[in-house]
Amino acid sequence: MKTLSPQERINIVLNHQEADRIPIQDHPWGTTVERWHREGLPESQTPDDYFGFEMREFGFDASLQLPEEKIEETDEYTLVRNRDGALVKNWKHATSTPGWVDFLIKDRASWEEYKSRLTMNSSRVDWGKELARCNKAREQGFWVRLVAAIGYDRVQTIVGSERLLMAMIEDPDWVKDMFSTVAELVINVAEEMMARGFQFDGVLFCEDMGYRNALLFSPALYRELAMPCDRRLCDFFKAKGLKVMLHSCGNVMELVPYLIEAGFDCLEPLEVKAGMDLIKLKKDYGDRLAFMGGIDVRKMADPNPEVMEEEIRTKITVAKQGGGYIFHSDHSVPDNVSLEQYEKCIELVHRYGKY
């Protein structure tokens, strides 16, 4: 078999066929990359280049485009009013989710006041720089995807998780409007990007809908409130010939049949510690849905290398059958994984991921 480009390899696998090997993609934390540089990763190289990750990602400014303002700064954190008007605490010396302190939009009235800011305008994309980067990625044979947050994931950063969850019960029409407004923005920006020369192979939607034990809301609420917009987005991009991936953290096992119905082609990252089971998913849904991830980062960090090898061997040898699987950690690679351990991980992925 001839050597495949990343674009060719990923397209084959996402069409549920076997390539030369499984594709490889991952996302280490910033603090992980700093550690790896200290341990020997060349300063001139990113993990993407060093480990041969096969996707390149492009986004856009999806915010309300309000002015950002630094409210407070200490040795430990910064407190910023971001471009959505939310007050956010970010820690300086640790990689973690932001601390959401307050929100500008607290009810339907304030939403109506600012909703018009979530519309397409040319300032949402750095046209020159990003188009040149996209063209270069395509020339190099990478699989290029557009990335955008949608639905619950995007809206909770505007109004807050608790407020959004309550509104899903108490004011579902407001929630539908917010989800629809976000979907409309994504479609309009993507249309303009493609009209101006961006060429994508796929799109990744970020829509976290689970936590450690279960879903954040019921499958019935997903079907009623989020699924119509998800289906609209899937239909739009698939009509353009693009594959549609979903990043949804936590335990979303109950949602998988609905995600297939909505039109998603691939699900990631399959968090093991939240109960996501790659082998069961492959057995139950592998003919209709591709998977990316599901390799437990806790086992990557285990001091006994046999633990990581067993994790990779037992999962990849099953998940790769018939195509439909891309290697990725089960979320992102934390900074307790050394460069040596991750080098071994990728070596094992190449060994067990061959067809």
C-alpha cells in the first residue's frame, strides 16, 4: 500500500474502511508541553510536528465582541471581563477550567439586548493569516477541520450553567432561541470562510453534555432543545461534503443513539474516568459512528509501562477493526505524563494500530 497522507488516511477511516494504520491526533495541556520541552522536546517543534498529529484546526471569534477588561491580577490568577461580558478567573500556574464568577446575560431581557451581537461580520476571522495557514496545511496533506462550540457548551459560557439548566425546564423557548442563534452564527461564518477560500475536510463541534457520572440533562431535553440545531448543523456541513465530529466530555453514553440520529459522523473524546467504554461503543454503534479517543490518560502516566501497553493493545486492536477509529487520549494529555511516556505511547499506537 502506498504511503497515505493524513487527509487520505482519516477520510478512509471515517468512511469505516481500513487504511494503512489508524490516524493519530491529540491535545496536550500547555503545562504538559512546557514539561516536554524541559525533558527534551525541541523548542523549535510543537507536539503536532514531533509526534505526527494529523489534523490542523481553525476557528473564529464567536463571542459577543465586547471589549475585554482586566479587573484584577495577582501572583496566582487573573480576573477578566471577557468578550462575552462574563467575569472569569484564570489560574496562572495550573491548567484547569476557568472559574466563572459572573455573567452579563442573566435573563431573556438581557439576552434580547445583546443577541444581535452574535451575527456574522468580517472581524470574526483573521482572513490573511488563517487562510494562509489553511492553504499550507492542505498543501502538506493534513486533514483540516473547522472548530466551533455549539448548543449547551457555548451558551453556558454566556449565561452560566445553573441558569441555563434551569431555563431548559422553566423557559425552553428562550433556550431554543439561544441555541438557534449560535447555530446560525456558525453557519454564516463558515459559509463566508468557504466562500473566501477556506477548504475544510470536516468540522468539530464542542458540546459538553456530560459530567463524571451521567448526563447534565436528560436525553428527552436533548431531543427537544438541542437536537434540532445539531441536526441543522450536521445537514448543512454534510451537504458540503464535510465529516461532522462531536466533542462531548463526560458520560454521554445515553445520548449516543440521538447523536447518530442528529447526523454526527464521529464522537470524541470518550472519557474513561466518566464511564465511556470504547469497546462497548464500537460493538454497539461502530457500523454507524466512528470514534476518536478513549485511551485513559491515567494509564499513560502509570510508572509501570505495561499498564499503558495493555490499555492501548486491548482497545486499539478492537476499535480499529473495519475502520472508524482515530487515536486520541480520553480528554487531553495532562502534565503528569512525561515526554518519555508519551513517546512510548505513540510508539505503541503505531505498533498496534497497523492494519
